[in-house]
Amino acid sequence: MDSESEKHIHYYIREPEKFADKTVGVFGGGDSALDWALELAQQPNTHVKLVHRRNEFRGLESSIHQLKSLKNVEILTPYLPKVSSLVNNQLQIGLKQMGQSDIIQHSFDEIVVAYGFRANNNFVKQWGVDIAGGQIKVGQEMKTNVPGIYAVGDAATYPGRVPVIGLGFGEAQIAITSIMRSLFPEKTLTIHSTSI
Ligand SMILES: Cc1cc2nc3c(=O)[nH]c(=O)nc-3n(C[C@H](O)[C@H](O)[C@H](O)COP(=O)(O)OP(=O)(O)OC[C@H]3O[C@@H](n4cnc5c(N)ncnc54)[C@H](O)[C@@H]3O)c2cc1C
């Protein structure tokens, strides 16, 4: 893809209002894609095309319902973007239907790629810390297998963990309390989240 085409491709949006009056393709099927599609659909005269390679979305069901109810949102599934070219300052993208050889052409003024981020925790491996599926394995008190190293938040994993904000906050409190107890065993510690 040439540099002129790349100017129309975005991985993060700082000013949604700049997408007003445009046809915007949002590529992806998770929460990021759905949230961006909803946000952009609120801009005046914006037409949003949400493109995902499966008929099912990973993101929140209520967001999908909301998107389906909006007249300026078109949901295109199951399609994979394949070829692109820039014509009259618009990206012409060939969308290949999954499992078929058909390719349909769609035009976009701008594209938002929301396939998600993949955290690279490999550097932690060099410290001897156990990793599972790219995430840092922790046990009780958010301890890793290496004494003195703790992990919290979405980077950490243990059976049953779900990636939500509330858990990360709680885990930080558990880890800090554990660290303080090991550093100052003589002290009676009560640490409230508001004092962290
Ligand atoms: C679109 C979307 C919608 C969501 N909606 C909700 C919601 O409604 N409710 C909810 O509870 N949760 C929601 N979540 C999940 C929630 O955002 C995460 O669970 C939460 O942000 C995890 O916090 P964290 O601090 O563990 O990780 P992150 O928020 O991912 O923060 C990790 C930070 O570390 C940085 N980083 C990574 N590697 C390095 C490195 N090597 N060196 C330095 N810095 C590094 C990253 O850049 C990032 O800033 C949503 C997630 C997404 C993507």
C-alpha cells in the first residue's frame, strides 16, 4: 500500500469530528471496533461500514443491537479486506466473502482498523517468569513464579480471569498489600484503595 493510501488508514481516533460527512470503514469484530463504529456514527452525515470476517461479533451484544438500529451504519459480514487502491481520494477495497471466491468493491473515505492490540510480554520471560498464551501466570496474591515479581491487570492470567477494569484495580490492591507485608512484616497494615 502506498503512502497516499496510508493517510486514509487509522488505528486510533483522536478527533472523531474529523470523520463527519465521510464514509468510514471500521474493520474488526471486538469491543474496539464496535465502540469506534458507534462513536463515528454520531458524527453528522457520517456513513459507517462495519466490516468483520465472521457473522458473530466478539464485542458487547448491546453495542451490536445499537449499531443495527442506526440508519447510517451498514454491517458487512463475513468479509475480509483483500485488495485496495486509491481512486479520486477514496480507498476502493475489495472485500472477499469468507469461504467464497467473490469479491465485492466498496469505497471509503477513511478506514479505521480495530483488530485489537497484542501485548508483547516476552521480555518478562527473560526474567524467568512463566507465561501462558502470552500472559503472565500469577497465583495467590498476584505473585508470579519468581519471588518479588507480581503481575496485575490484563497482562496477568489465572483460571477464570476476565478482562475488566474492576478486576485490575482489585488485583493491584492485593499485590500492593502483599508487597507491603513482605517489606514491612513488623507493621500492621490496612491499605485502602483510596490511599494507594
Ligand atoms: C474497546 C474496549 C472496551 C472496553 N470496555 C470495557 C468496559 O466497558 N468495562 C470494563 O470493565 N472493561 C472494558 N474493557 C477492558 C478494559 O479496558 C481492560 O480490562 C483494562 O483496560 C485493563 O487495564 P490494564 O491496566 O490491565 O491494561 P491496559 O489498559 O491495556 O494498559 C496497559 C498499558 O501498558 C502499556 N504497555 C504495554 N506494554 C508495555 C511495555 N512493554 N512497556 C511499557 N508500557 C507498556 C500499554 O500501552 C497500556 O497503556 C474494554 C476494552 C476495550 C478494548
